[in-house]
Amino acid sequence: MPDRNEWITTPIGTDLLRGAAEYERTERGLLPHRLPAWARAQCADPQLAMAESQPSGVRLVFRTDATAVELDVLATRRVHAGMPPRPDGVHDLLVDGNLAGQAVATGGDTVTVDLATGTAEHRRGPVGTVTFSGLSARTKEVEIWLPHNETTELVALRTNAPVLPAQDRGQPVWLHHGSSISHGSNAASPSTTWPALAAMLGGVELLNLGLGGSALLDPFTARAMRDSHADLISVKIGINLVNADLMRLRAFSPAVHGFLDTIREGHPTTPLLVVSAIHCPVQEDTPGPLAFDVGSLSAGKLRFRATGDPSERAAGKLTLTVIRDELAGIVAQRAADDPNLHYLDGLKLYGEKDFAELPLPDEVHPDAATHRLIGERFAEIAFGEGGPLSVDSLRSES
């Protein structure tokens, strides 16, 4: 490792950061947000606050000859009383697009949540450091992907050679919105969530608005997407609406139309792909709400179960099957006047046969191998030749 006198500290600013809507200066560092402040002010849900502050898809990107890099960070880790511990967040180091290292920061704050009472205790901890060494001395593009599953404040960046902002690759910006699956739940690391993998394979710049538990057709999310720069857009709709038991079919269809209308206010001709849910047996034909499987918890495992009654579908309760049918119809109706609007059945990304080979460990979220499968399939279908989000689609827009 370099002598301490050799380190160069570079201020962390927006010129080195990609993938967030805005950045908040805190007493200890720079906190990325994936929703703007005005949107966060419109919803007091703690789940949303946690999800949007977890920097899925957010990364530091710069050029340097450095052979060693240090990043001081302050993680906020959440512990749910009585539940199996969640893995600590991983920082991925990519050099010229290839994974070159991984590190976990020590220290950090801890929020302990009691699900029975709804209370939370916040304990402050020290700043931690992730270190990457042994890098080539040549000029290279370095990316540090921040943990997708824990809030991370950026405190200091040190290298043993000067840092310059990365050159613009001229890649199209892909804005994606979805649930915890798009957020990256159960992925091995931040650069291996399915959207991150799809973006790399598709040659696009990712702006990930996957929000765990919060893909709920919220109007403020649609407005945030409307106001974001994007060349390509996708929205994955369904699973959170079922597992939250948030609305009935009567409300769902107009809400989808309204969500798409709002996006189209800012992106009238941008290629827009509506994606339905992947296969999830517990919710295919059984309404929510979703609940923890108590028996599994007592055995130290996390599993979910749907608690609704399938007969309630007649009264308008939503299931994944109902939502897929409705989304296909909505997109078909709108596409008659909107040729840049497309639909993708989520079962093409992960279907019943895939579940037999790669089951969902907790009945809802894919594991690392399944994230890769979904990412590869999405890249081929959406970004591949003739796909709805391909280079050809951008030419047709213009």
C-alpha cells in the first residue's frame, strides 16, 4: 500500500457520481438520493425512505493512473428484531468495465426495527473504509458501485494518483422503475443486480429507480421520471401492488394510465417499455397482503406467504395473473396512438419452468443466479436488435 504521504484526497462531487437524482450534504458526508426532495416530502412511508436512500445503481466513476483507491463511507444497516441478519453491503470495483475487486466497509450506523411494535432504534457508529489495491498503473476508468442494499454516505475519496472525471461514453440513459427485485434484493453485489447486468450487456447508462416495496404507481414517482433525463424508459409493474394489497382492479387500471400519462408529459416519444411481474407462485392467483412465514422465521429462514383468498378476485382483488392481463390490454389500447410504447410479459424473463430450476429462496425474490438470468434475458429482448429499447428504437423516435 502507498505511504500515507502519497495519498491524494479528491472532493466527492456530482462530476464523479452517476445514478442518483440528487445528493444531500449531511454532517458527515454526501448522501445519494434516488428520489428528489420534493418527491420524498410527499410520502412519509419509512419503507420508501429507506429504499430510495439505498444507492442501487449509484456509482463513483473517474479516470486515474492510481494503483490504490480508498473510499471512506458511513453505512446505515437495518436489523429486524427476530429475523435472520441481512448481509452487509458490498462495494464493487470495476476497471474499464470489468470487476476487479470487492470490499465491505466496517463500522456504520445501525437501525434496529421491531416489526411487532413498529418502533426503531438508531445507533450511531464510526465511518468505515473500503480499500482496493494492486491496480494497474495505466490510465483507466474506475467505477465504484455503492451497495444496493444499505444507505451509504460518501465521506472521502483517496488515491495515490490524481483523479479526473470520466469521459462521456455517449451511451443512452436507461431509466428503469420497479420493485425490490429491480432494486436488487438477494443479488450478490451492486453491479450484479439484474438491471445493472442488463445495462452493461445493453451498452446503456443505468438510472435505477427500483424501490423495494414501493413500486406502487405513486404519482410523485411518475413525476420524478417525467422530469429525469432519459433516452429509454421501462416500468415494471405488479408485484408490490399485490403484496401490499393496495388497490382493486377498478383503481388499478386508471392509475396505470395516469402513471404513463405523466411520464409521457416529459417524454412524449421516448421508447417506453411496460414490464409485468416475473413468475411468483405464491401470488400468481392468490391476492395479498403478503406476510412473513412465521414457521420459517422460527427456523431461522426468511420466507413469505400470500394471505388473501383466491375467491376475492371476483371482487376486484389483484393477483399477478390479473395484472398481467390488464397491463397487456392497457398497452395494446394506448399503443394504437403511441408507437413507442411496448409491453413485455415478465414470464419471458423468469417463468414457471425457470422456477423449477431456480426457485425463489424466500418465495418472492430471485437469488444471484436468477438475477443474472433475468438481466441477460432483458438485455437480449429489450436492447437486442429490433428490441423495444434498442438503438433502432432511438432512430425511430428521432
